[in-house]
Amino acid sequence: MTGTRAAGAAAEPWVPSPGRGRVNQKQRTRRAIVDAAKRLAASGREVTMPLVAREALVSEATAYRYFPDLASLLTEADEGTWASPEDALAPVAGSRDVVERVAFAAEFLFRGVLANQGAVRAMIAAAITKPGAHDRPAHRLGLIDHAVAPATEVLGADGLAQLRRDLAVVLSADALFTVMDLCGLEAEAAIASTVETARRVTQAALAGAAGAVLS
């Protein structure tokens, strides 16, 4: 019968589509570049596009074909590398002491920043040279929100919003690098100093709210 295979005839061998092969290769190349950026970021060393390309075993031109600049690559490489605020603050989940919670969140953030220092500095540089061109990771905001949640009733909506803004300045890579680069502190001393600043900002906000209630 026309259009049917004769009984016992051997099946035709499957031949992969050339187009599918190219798509798979592009996906592997992109993944190799992102994974290379993740490894360099986790090393804490300087992260540049030439270094990422070398780590990924591709040319710098190839890396730029997949990512227009280093910031866009680092943004993708950053996805999924940080614990959620709930997981990060799990050790103080049962505490209602907002100062303690904020201090814990601050130290968690700063140690993560130092562990990925090269990538973080590159992202800050990109944000300064091209403001608005890239969205900087906002890991600090989720940590702050989770840390100060028990103070909602004490501070009220306006007070909580102000504390959130105050802490966004303190719980930042910029603040940590300032005390390291300009004040000359070593990493551990810089973390301790900036965590203490976060404590004092939080204590001041809570004391101000308590004073307002008593007056």
C-alpha cells in the first residue's frame, strides 16, 4: 500500500535537526559563561569580562555576543546565589529583639558581600558609570524587611518606613567598602564597625518611638 512501510523493513535512522543542535550549543555556551562568572564571583577576586571569558574557555567576543556588558552577566549570575531572607535569618527567627535581628541580618549581608567582593564592586561601578541602566541586586531590602518586622506595631507605618530607609544606607556594600577603603579597616573590623552602626540606628529609632509614646 502506498505510504506504508513494508513489513520487516528497517526503521530509518534518526538524524538530529541542525537547527536544534545550534540552539543546544548556544545554551551550553551561555551556561558556561554564567557558570564561569559565578565561580569568579564566589572566589572574591576581581571579575572582568576577559577573565570570565578565559574561565569559560571562550573568546571575549563570544562572551559579549551573549551579554552586552559585565553588569548584565553578573545580574544573571547572581540569581539564586543568596539565601532567602527567611532562611538567612532562621537562627533569630524566634527572637522579637529587633536590634539583634538587624545585627544578624547586617553581618549576614556583609559576609556575603566580602565573599563576592569582586563581583559586587563591579556592579557598583556599573551603577555609578551608567545610572539607571542596570538594576542592582537588592538583597539588603528583603533582609531589612524581615529583620524589622517585629517593630511594625511599635514604630507605625511612617516610623518603619524611615527605619527601612536608614538601614538601606547602612546595610550596604557601599558602607562596608567605605570603612575598608577610606577608613583603612581590615575586613573583620569593617564588618564589626558597620554592624554596630546598624545596631545604633535601630536602637535610636526604637528609643525615639518609645519616647514619643511616653511624652
